Amino acid sequence: MSRIEELKKQNPSYTIEIIDIINNLFEKVKYTELSVNLIKNKRNSYGRNAESLISELVSEYGLDKKNLESKTYEELINIIRVLSDFFGYHDFTTMKKFIKFNENNLIQQNDLSKYKSFEELELQVSLAELKMIDKDFEKQIIKLYENNEWLVLKPMSFLSSKKYGANTKWCTIQENNPDYFLKYSRRGILIYCINKISGEKVATFKNLDDDYDRETSFWNMVDHRIDSMESGLSYEVMEVIKSEFKITTKPNWELLSEDERNKQLMWIDKEYYGVKSHRLPISMEDPYELLIRSDEPESLRNEVVERTRIIPMNTHIDDNVPNQAG
């Protein structure tokens, strides 16, 4: 008996035959046969054709297009059902990352029989991703504390926020939406705490903007607000956070120089919104070149640079005309 056949025998409730389900619903074979024939003729019951189903599976779940093109319409529908009903985008993505890291010997717990939840996979993926962080990203953070167990940092770029916050559901790391990261960076002090042993991550934030209510908050990996006592942070880490919240009077964004802020905004607009500023030098195409912080001390500015003077790519700009776009 193959491993798959053995797995089916051990889990009969997951060996689902659609015709058996329909027959149990209508009880008589003649009605089952009628139902199957009607369903077969109702190929566009979802209002979609096979091409649109394949497009969704490729773009949303990263499946192989060539393999999908050999599937029937019914098979495509069932694949989407399994992904949406049994996995969901987040857990399926976690599963793919786990497989990739495990195949490259980056997962510490490689006894697959030990895992009982997707959350356990997420922690292992979190640890593996921490190993993958290179020196370029280390230049895009302000490290507040590190020992054998904990790493505490301020993410100073959207890329570093995504990298160090990977495998969480924090709004500040949303793949195609940097606006939340910019919002929190401008409003106050954003800190990520990463357990290098368990893979657990905690985000904490203190609002410094008088236009918003007072806030000191802690967030777990699934983006649920928690009490600091529930965070699992060590005494040393909590002391670092307390000190940072007490001493620091400027949001993360204002700790960057005006030039660093401008470069980051230009790159974000170019990368995510398909627009660019005429102030962006043609040579600056590399996000690392745009975001790496200078070692030279620079004066801090109080003015927060908003996303202004952003010009559609096909618009001609005369640099001699000030404030042409607003």
C-alpha cells in the first residue's frame, strides 16, 4: 500500500467522493444521476471559465500554470475549494514557505509528525526567515537590544518591516500596501521584538501624535492587541521598551534624514503605485541604494515629508518651474 493510500485509509473523512455526497443528499440513484448531469451542464455555475480559475490559482496561490492547464474545469473548482475551505491564503502560504525551508534544511524541527497546528509551522518559518536576513537589511533598522534569545529593533524602511515582521499578520508588513507602515512610522515609535529561539514575534507601538489618542499597545503575531503581561517578553526586553518609550520624543520617521525620507517615498511610489517624482535620479533603481542609512550624523528635521510632487510617469516636468505638481 502506497503512503497516499495509507493516508486515505487513516483519514476516510478526507477522501471525499462528490457523487457519494450527492447520493446521500437525494438518496435515490436516479436523482443522483439527474443532479450530476445537470451540474456537468452547468459548467459556468460560478460565472467563470477555466481560464479565470487558472489565473486566480496562479496569481493568488502561486500554483504552476502548466500543470493547471491539464486539469478539467471540475478539478479546478475542487482545487479552489480545498485551498479556500481547508487552507486559506495565509495557511497555504505558510505551508509553501515551510516546505521550501525544510527542503533546504533550514527548519529546526524536521520531524513532521510533531506538528499539530499551522501556528507551529509559522514559528518555524519565522526562525528560518530570521536566518535569511542579510547585512543589507540590518542597515535598515535601529537595533535597540539583542542577546541569545531576543532581538529588539525599530524598522526604518518598509522593506525591513516586511523582512523582520515576516510571517505575521501585522498591517505594517502588508505585501502590497506600505501605507500602514508609513502611518505608524510617522505617528510614533514602532518596535519589533523577535524571539530567536521560539520564532515568536511581538510588535509594540507608542503614539506621539497629538492628533490621535494616547496609545501604548502590544500586538501578537496574528495582529491581535494584547496586554504587555501576555506578550511573553522578558524583563530585559520590557525594560528596553520602557526606556525607549520614555526617552524618545520623535517618531521613527523623523529619525531619518530628510534625504532618507524622500528617497524612501520615491521608491515606494515608484514600486507600488506606478508613479515617480522628477526628483528621483535615474540611477537610483535599487531599493537598497535608496534605503540604506548613512553612518554620517545628520540634523533631524521636525517636518514630516508627505507624499508630494509625485508625477505620473508619462508627464513632462520642467525643473525650472517650481511647484508644478502639488
